[in-house]
Amino acid sequence: MRRLLLAILLLPVFAFSQQKDLIKYVNPLIGTQRMGHTYPGATVPFGMVQLSPETDTISYEKNGKYNGDVYKYCAGYQYDDKTITGFSHTHFSGTGHADLGDFLIMPTTGPLQLNPGTADHPESGYRSTFSHQNEFAQPAYYKVKLDEYNILAELTASNRVGFHQYTFPKSDQAHIILDLMAGIYNYDNKNVWTFVRVENDTLITGFRQTNGWARTRTVYFAMSFSKPFVQYGQQNFSNNVYKGFWRKFDQTKNFPEMAGKQLRAYFDFKTEEGEKIKIKFALSPVSTEGALHNLRTEIPHWDFDKVKEDGQVLWNKELNKIDVESLSMDEQINFYTAMYHAFLSPTTYMDADRKYKGLDQNVHLAENFTNYTTFSLWDTYRALHPFFNIIQPKRNSDMINSMLAHYDQSVHKMLPVWSHYANENWCMIGYHSVSVIADAVMKGNADFDVNKALDACITTARNRYYDGLEYYMQLGYIPEDKNSSSVSKTLEYAYDDWCIAQMAQKLNRKDIYDEFIKRSENYLNVYDASTGFMRSKLSDGTWKPGFDALSTHGQGYIEGNAWNYSLYVPHNPSKMIELMGGKTRFVKHLDSLFSMHLPDEFFAETEDITRDGIIGNYVHGNEPAHHVAYLYNWTNEPWKTQDKIRMILKKQYRPTPDGLGGNDDCGQMSAWYIFSSLGFYPVAPGSTEYSIGSPAVKSAVLHLENGKTFKVETKNQTDKNVYIQKIELNGTLLNRRFITHKDIMDGGKITFYMSAKHP
Amino acid sequence: MRRLLLAILLLPVFAFSQQKDLIKYVNPLIGTQRMGHTYPGATVPFGMVQLSPETDTISYEKNGKYNGDVYKYCAGYQYDDKTITGFSHTHFSGTGHADLGDFLIMPTTGPLQLNPGTADHPESGYRSTFSHQNEFAQPAYYKVKLDEYNILAELTASNRVGFHQYTFPKSDQAHIILDLMAGIYNYDNKNVWTFVRVENDTLITGFRQTNGWARTRTVYFAMSFSKPFVQYGQQNFSNNVYKGFWRKFDQTKNFPEMAGKQLRAYFDFKTEEGEKIKIKFALSPVSTEGALHNLRTEIPHWDFDKVKEDGQVLWNKELNKIDVESLSMDEQINFYTAMYHAFLSPTTYMDADRKYKGLDQNVHLAENFTNYTTFSLWDTYRALHPFFNIIQPKRNSDMINSMLAHYDQSVHKMLPVWSHYANENWCMIGYHSVSVIADAVMKGNADFDVNKALDACITTARNRYYDGLEYYMQLGYIPEDKNSSSVSKTLEYAYDDWCIAQMAQKLNRKDIYDEFIKRSENYLNVYDASTGFMRSKLSDGTWKPGFDALSTHGQGYIEGNAWNYSLYVPHNPSKMIELMGGKTRFVKHLDSLFSMHLPDEFFAETEDITRDGIIGNYVHGNEPAHHVAYLYNWTNEPWKTQDKIRMILKKQYRPTPDGLGGNDDCGQMSAWYIFSSLGFYPVAPGSTEYSIGSPAVKSAVLHLENGKTFKVETKNQTDKNVYIQKIELNGTLLNRRFITHKDIMDGGKITFYMSAKHP
């Protein structure tokens, strides 16, 4: 018995020792320059805490005046910046809108400064210059030297606790600043309320409530110092309504209760040369009690290196789910950094005791699932959730359970559109939760009540006041004069409706199937044969005049123009191609897309991407085109998919800070990279088919949760040999342009025979 | 068995049938004019909901400009006003500072108006004129005709649920307005955040978070209509930071999710002539889920009359605890209205499932006690809590349990000073929780951990950063140049310290006794023999120059002047009298106090009272003098206590809206009335003695919780026969000027032989 126990205890260690050290291929700095909007800091896979440096949160003109640009700082960090304002605990990865940045910590020495100062004059505030020479980022670890103070800052994290380690010089004036005014998307007093209690000389608790992208959001914290502070204080920049008898106290110094809209607190220490001050900073969506419990449960010690190592073990475990051999180190780094970025979101959103705050602002218990938040669904339904259905099926099922809980708590009775932190922010269009659910149901990865899930999809899709749906249901399209981005919405609703129909068919709900398969054909109503594009219609049934296929303004599209969006019928490319004049004409159309030049005036209208993020008029940096290169598979020239995919992989992903041509969008761009590198892609999530592209890897082994492995093998693979001569699935010639989910999940091997020439 | 069960079931009904109908003697309108600050609306004893009309919440000049006076509307209602703005759910009774006024409901007809309008031009808004002829107030019931709309408004309540009944005329434009901007002490955007969900066509939930007198306060609600509304909408007067994709919706109409700082919502109905629309409105300190549970648990039906009857049964039960026979109907009404006012606060502060929000903003469970809030302790330690120790001992013990929970949750490790709704507002001075606790401990009514309670008292009394305590502990007094109201504070701390010493002695904590009995003599340090008054000292040990015995400004007193505060040594009147030159001189001093004229300039400085609220320079409307008339008992002329008491009872309490000369102060003024009417008063809570006054009642029977009765009997009682010839306790001549708590609680009879002449 004892022997057996020992064997069991040794098993995980042994299992781990089998794993490769893959975190060395991950560079969290990729995407931190320009439009990638990733953050370089420390987190664990799908962790609640993202502890990362802020170089600023809003951008300023040279004269220090706010220039209106909060977009640049969606992740709080821009690689080109020269100063760091501090380290905060919550960050989105790769989003196109901003929020979070909760609880900024900054260590300083010398005279206390309680304002951040400006980038041009860092000495005017607590911020510090830094250089990338003194910066190092790894999964679950980040370090940087703060030049102004000669402080080495190191960060790591467990799921719900950020762990700071600051190595100070000798100083009688060492400070830790807790800035509750700081935040991302903070230009207009986003704070609704903040509250801090200094429980004792090493423990602080409190919360921050904001009205930002999330309308009603509260995050609670518990913060523990490794050594007692000497004294502390605060500055309250807000004007509390009632002051009255609070005047009894000098609240600015050593007064343990702080509250207001705009607070900055500081804690003073005396340090010896090289002395480390450590901070454990736990979050909770529920209460300070929850945060404190998270803190004590997850990190009951002060061993920074152990937390870092534990976090890196977790990362290696996740990264080892695909064992890839690339053609170059650059591609190896691209691949594992994409894996890393794909495993950042959605994030855990419940306490260690399984409690979380729901959309109804009540506290709920996630009894049988892990509750997640940060659902950037317009992006992630395309490839990230399909990727999870292969490589993170348990987590994907729990994400859907989280979406169903959201639905239950929604006063609109709607599944999430773009939700974070117990809030719906309604960002972008469609109701793509239904795609995520259908994809899981159709692929048999549905550890939830499928009929209830289908009902949730139906109710969502029938909400008459949601974003033009009433017109869509009445007219079969959304009239641009009633609701903008009408073409994009009509097309995406049609696809989503097809997803519902697929589920209904599988679950033998004939009436629902009939209703939604009919709705799924609504794309037909916005196709204008005279221009050959999907085009915006008015409520009187006429086409909106002044059509411009290159413009995105007022034309009925969002994050795309007619060229891109007209290709959006993922559930029926054949019919779309037929509409557009047949295969031959369609190939020419696609060729033009990739080769034309988008004039500057129209590029300027394109959101979220850099010039590098486009190829011709193909905008890879925005999602609506993510399936486009695969559409050649529905023509007689599928080899054009193959060279386009390899080109996009090369051009749009580089292992450098500016290596992402557009927002990573919570892992969608990375999931595209992973799929496409492996040689297949889910053109229509909700179907069980993956369209064949052209693998970029030399080989890859997918270690599936069901214990099986699926191997991607290539022959004659080089950078130039982008064309597929033949494919064998488990040694048998594959006579189709897709593989199925079952092909993968049953385990086995796919072998691509590559060549420099197309057949 | 069945027979027995039947008998048990019948018992409470039988018991009730024994009770008198005493609510007919209660007039909730008493104190609603001028300074009384009571509210006329519906509530149950110690109920969480106080559903009452607002006539305004801040006062304006004739030109409609805010005149800075929020004080007038501490209870939201002023009897002289001609208009009602609506009915809100939370009100303090008799306080000298304002807050609450949550969730104002107003029924209207005709074109929708979403602003309240002004008192001068009620037609400019939703408010309505009304007249007192059409108004009726009773315990647990209030009704008024809203003239402008011809709507009869009726209110009743259970503990946590307000029940509205509005009888409408026939109208196609009937509205119920839910004004989340309205509130008491609301002049400067007290709202921090509000949140509303329209769950279905009869149910609304949400919360309101404010930064008022309570710095961080949130109240949750669930609101249920007796019939579905036709449509609804809102106006959001706040400027939410992020609007973005919320623009997808017309949020002003039939959109079920509202959030912002400043919202007003409305619900539209069509009504027939005489149709009643009823609203159940439940509160919770914890969550909307808690509010909904309260709503469903407490009132699972729509029978308004039953809720009213249930509430009035509760009131009769409480009022019947003293069966009094007065000399006149006026006095009978004064007495039972005083009982009513004494049983309004502290208020229940936990959900039906025993959860409540604590001072640490976490949710706690009150497992073994009822959690209360609204502790106006500077007022209520004097007579209200001592009164509860006799007539509400179980509730008083639970109030102390609530105070101990507050202590546990306090980051300052302090017992409450003035606390409400999970907040400490620090109003007034002293740490009189210790008096309340000591009084309960000394009187043997301590259903809590007494040693823990003593520790809480000690820790509170040693907090160095609290209100001059550091100086007090160092110097034995508070220097006026360091901390204002220094004499009042020194005197009150000294008394509080004596309370701690009493407990310590009883619990055999000798070291604590020694420490605090010494501190209790600190009143000696502020007695100035040269003026014969307690006087403010500076930190160098000299008296502060410019002494003025009549002024309250800068002299070291609060809500009193030297004449009043110099008499504040409740724990040792004999020593105080000796200091002040002995008994003869002291009598002259007291006589002067009651007979002198306070010049207008000094009256103007007196807070919280009307001219009627003073007698000479004796300020009954403020609490520091409440024990003063009893001090003759420590001289050779105790009969002067007797005529003063009877005079004060007559002059300061009248059964009219303007019948209270000062704030009722959460029942303290009323408790003084009750004690004094019965013939005795607790001069020093924490002692077990009650000083004899002069009974005003003809007779009274106190029905004690221990099953015993204590009878107060008078002989030759008339309005003129104010002097006591002799007293018999259980038939034996009483040879002391006090009775003990044991005398009362053992049951029995005290007989006062009255006369028109003093002995």
C-alpha cells in the first residue's frame, strides 16, 4: 500500500520529467509593440491575475496634453516607451478596446512622489526609466531594472495571486506606492469608488469599483508585505461628499481606513543594500474575504522562486500539449508564443472557494465547473474555441458552462457577446456564443445540458431589441438606414443561425432547425449581383446609394470593407461562389484581393492594424478575413490556399515585439497561427470539418486529453515547398480537402507530402 | 395530541386578545414639525424599512435656489410643507444629521414628468400638493391623498418590505416613478452608483450606493408590482464613462438594464377608476437576491390590509409592555408615542436568511443574534439603552452583539461611535458603546461574552489616534489647542472610563479597574475653581483665555455651554458638588441654570433645538443636560428635582407635530420621557441605580420579559401634586433617593404618595 502510494506520488514528477522545456520558446514581449496589444508580464494559463508593467495607460502629446488615444494602451505597455509607471494586476491580452489595469504597485526610493509624472519628465513623478537590456520576460516571470531607483523588479503569479519581489538599494526612504487612481481606459475618472483597509502592518485589503468598458465592475484585493512597513499614508484626490466628523482624524498618515474615488496610498520602509521586499497581491471578484482566502490558499509561503517554478511547470504542461518541430527557431518561437497567447484568455473568474460575482451582481457558486470571464467572442469563435475543442476540451466545456451561467444571470436572456468581469460590454456584433456552443456540441465535447444550451442560443437569437435583430427577423436583412454595419451583422447572424440549425438537427428539434436554417440563408438578401459584393440595403428594399467597395465608412461593414466582408458565408462557401459568378471568377476575385493596393485613404479607415497587417486588401489583422485564404479550397485552385497561408504565416507573425500585425484579440490571431501552421483550419465552426491549408511545421504531436495522440508529419518540408502533393491519413491517401474532428480525436497520423510546385 | 396542538395554536391569539389596543394613542406626526426630525410613515418595531413620505430633502430659498440647509430634512418630511415628492424606504428617526431616503416612489397621472419640481411650483414636476386633512398616520400605516393626481397613497410595511397601495383614478397615463436620484442629504450627488434590472413585467431589482454620511453604503432592493406595467423607461442624468456599444440600444425605453450615477425610471399603466396598484418593495444590505428572498419570505401575498394588521399587532405587542394610565389624554398620547419612537431604532440590519454586510464590507452571518444598525450612541446610551435593559432586554443584548460584531469588523478595533449601514460616521464624541455594554453587564443582562466585550471596551478606550485620546491618556485631559470640544470630550471619556472600571471590577480584572478608575477622575483636571466651571485647558496646562460660560463657540464644548457641560460627572455627582462649593452653593447654581435668560446671541449658537427646547439656560433639546434635573437628589433639596421633572415633561413634550423641542435622537428624548413619567431615571448608566424623579403617570404596569410585572402606583396624583411625600416599595417605606435595577426586575410595586407641597 505504501509502495503504491509512493508510486502515485512520483507519477506526476515523472510525467513532468518527460515533458520538454518549452517555455524557452515563448517570448511574452512579442506583440507588445504597436498594435499587438499583448502584455509582457507574469501570469499562469488562464489565470485571474495578469501582473504586468504599465508604461502608460493613456497617451499624450509631446506637451503632456492628453491626445485622446487610450487605444494604444489596451494592455498598458508599449515597447517603444522609455518609462514604467508601475505594475498592475489585470490586463487583457491583445484586445481592441481597453479596461482593467487594477491596483498599480510602484516601488521607489528617495523623496516620496505620489503622482506618476510624465514620460518626458519621469523625474517629475514616481515613474522610472528602464531599458530593454535590463528587461526579461518569460511565462510566469517578468523582471526589469527600474533605473531611476536602482530597484530590480521581479514578478510572478499563481492563478489569483500576483507575487512581486523588489530588490532595493540601501535606503531610509524606500516606498511601495499603491495607486488606486491608475487604470487602463482611465482618461475620465473611471473609478466609481475605492476602499482600502490597513488591517495590520503587513496586510492591506480593499476594492476598486469602476465604470469603464465594464459598466459596473468591482475587484477586491488582499495585499501582504513580506516585512512590516514603518509608516504609511494616502492622498485622497477626490472630494468625498460628507467629511464631517472624519475631520477628527489626520487621514493622510497612518490612518487605516481610506475611501473615495481617487486615492493613492504609500507604505514606507527602510532597506538594506540588496534587501528584497516581497508582496503577495490576491484578487477576488467577490470580497476582500475571498481575496484573503485566495492569498492564503494559493501561496502560503514567501518563496518567490517556488511560485515562479510552479507557474512555469503549469506553462510547460500546457505547452507540451503540442510537441512541434519547426523549420526554424523563429517559427518555433512563433508557435509556442502563439500557444502561450492562446492560453491567456478567457481568464479564471471565481475564488478558490468557487464563488464569483455574476452578471446580476449577485454572488454565485460554480459548483461543477470553473467559471471563466473575458469572452471576446466576435474574435475567438473563429479559431480559438475550435482549437480548445481539440487541445483544451475540458476547459472549453467549462467556458461554455460559464457562458450559460451568464445567460441565466442575464436580464436580457442573452448569451455573452463580449463579456468581462460580470459585465456585458456589447462590443462588436453577432451572437457568436452560439457558434462556440454549436462547435462543441457538433464535435461531441459538450459537458453541459445541450438542450438548455440550444434554448439559450434560440432565445439569444430572437431578442428583438438586440442590434437590428427585429429588422433581420422581419425583413431577412438589416436595413442600413435603421442600424449601422448592417451587412456585417446580416452576414454574421446568418452564419450564427446556421450554427443553431446544426445543433437543432443533431438534437432532433425539427421546428428550430427549419426556422434557423431558413434564417441562415439571409446572406442572399444582401448580395448585390450588379456590383458582385455583399452590399447594404435600405429599409425600402433598395440598395444604399454611393457604394464604395474599399471604404469602411457608412457602407455597412465593421472592421472590414466590401472586399473582405463579401466573402463572409463560412457555412456555405459553394453557394457564395456560385452567387459571385462561379469558381473561375471567384478565384480572380480572391487573387485581386491579395494583390491589389489599398490606397492610403482607405487604409486610414482600417481599424486595429498596422500597414504590415494587410496583404493587398486582405486584412489579416482584423478577423473577418481569417477564413478567406482557405476559400480557394472550394475552387479548382486549392493550391492558392496553400501559398497564401504560408505567406500569411511568414508575413504576419514574427518573433519580435512588433511581430503581430494587429491585435492578438485574446488569442484568436494566435489560434489562427497554430491551426494554419499545423495545416488545417476551421472555416465554419459548428461543422466538424477542418479545411486543409499548408503545414508550416516540420512535425507536430498533439497530446489529447483523451490520452490519444494525433501526429502531423511532413515530407520534403522546406520554406519553399509550400504546396501539398498528397496527404495520407493513417497511411491512406486522403481524397478530400478537409479532415474531420473525429480524424483528430481518434488519434493517428496525417502526413503531408510537400513540394515547391503545385500539382 | 390533536387537542393539545389546538390549544397551543390558540394561545397566542388568546394572549393577544388580552392586550389593549394602544396604537390609537400613538401619533407618528408628533415631532414632524421643526426640530423633532421624526418621520410619519409606516414601519414595524425596529424594522429595516421605514416607508415614509418626503416633502423635500433639501431646503430652498423662495427663488428656488438651494439655501444650504439639509439639516431641516433629516427625516425627509416637514409638517409645514405643502407638497409631497414621493415615498422612500429608509429614514432615521429624530437624528441631528441626515442620510438615507433610498428609493423614492411616486405615483402620478397625466403627461410623464421625471423631475420633482419645486415646492413653489409643484406643477413643474412630479410632486403633488397635499393637505393634512387628507393625511392619516398610525403605527405601520400611513395614508395621504395626492391632490394633484387624485391618487390615494397608502403605506404599510413588514420588517424588510415596504408595501405601497395607490388608488388611481381612471387614466391611460398612470405612472409609477422610481427616482434613484432622490435621497436625503443629497445636495452634492451623494450617489456613487445605481443599478436597476427589470427582471420581468412585474419585478425590478437593483441597488443604490452612496457616499453620504455613511461613506461607503449600498442598499439592494427588489420591487414587485401587483399588475404588469404596459411599458417603462428611464432617464439617465449621469455621464457614464464608456458608452460605446451600449449605443446599440435605445436605453431610454423598455430596456431592462440601467446603470449610472443619476437615474430615474418610470413604469406606465392604464388604470380604471378606483383601481389599486400595489407595490412590494423589499430591501437588503447584502444583495438583490437577498432582497427578493426577503420579499417572498415576508409578504407572499398581495393583501395590504393583512400586512397592515400584522404590523399593528406587532406594535400593540410592544406598546403593551407598559400599561399606563395617564392623567390626561395628551399625556397618554405623549407616553405611547414616546414608546413608539423609542422602538424605532436601532433598526434590523440583516436579511431573512441572517446575512448582513459588515463594517469590513464583507457579508457576514448573524448566527445567534439579530443584527441591528443605526447606533446614535452619544444620545442613546443615556436613557434609551437603559430603558431597553428593562423592557427590551433580549433586543438590547442583541444590539450589543451587533456592536461587538462591528468591533470585530472594525479596522480601528473600535466599538461603534455613531454607526449606520455598515459604516462608522464618527458623529459626536466619546466612546459610549462602553456605557451601553457596562449598563447591560452590571444589570446582568449580558447574553454575550462579557470578557470579550470588556476587552473591546478597553481597546476602544486606548485607541491613540481617536479624537484626542492620546493627549487624554498622556495629560489626563484634552488640550483645546490640540483638539476641539476638549472639555466635553474629557468629561465624557472620564464617565466612559468609569463604566469600564465598573465592568472590570465585576469581572475581577483588577489591573483594568485600577487603570480606568484612575482615568475616570480626569474630570478633576478640567474643573476651574476660579470660575466654578469645567473649562478648557491648553497643552501647556494653563486655562484657555477668553472664557465665556454662555458661549458654545471655541470654549471646548459641543451641543452645550459651560453651564450645561460643567454638570457632566454622572458617575460622581457628590464629588462634583463638593468641587463646585458644596450642596448649598450647587443648589443655587442649578436654580440659576433653570431660571436665567439665555441671550439670543448664545441661543443662536445652540444646535438642534427650538426656543421651546430650552428652559432658562437648561437645554433639554440637547442631551448633555438630560441628567441635570435629577442632580438635586444629591443635595438637600431633592424636591427641586421633582418639580423640574414635571415642568420639563409638560413643557418639552406635547402631542402635536411641533411637540418635540429638539431632535428625538433615535428615541433618546422619548426614553427620557418614559423614564421620567414613570418616576425614575438612570443618571449614570453602568450603575444599577435609578434616581427618583416625580412620576407623571397615574399608574403603570411594566410587563417584563422574565414574566414578572413591576407596578408604578401613585396616590393623590394630580398635575399640581408634583412632590413626593413618601415612597413605598412593595409596601415598605423607601429610605433612599433611588431604586435599583433588581427592585424592578424582581417584580413588585412602587407607590408614590404625591402632594402639592414639598416636605
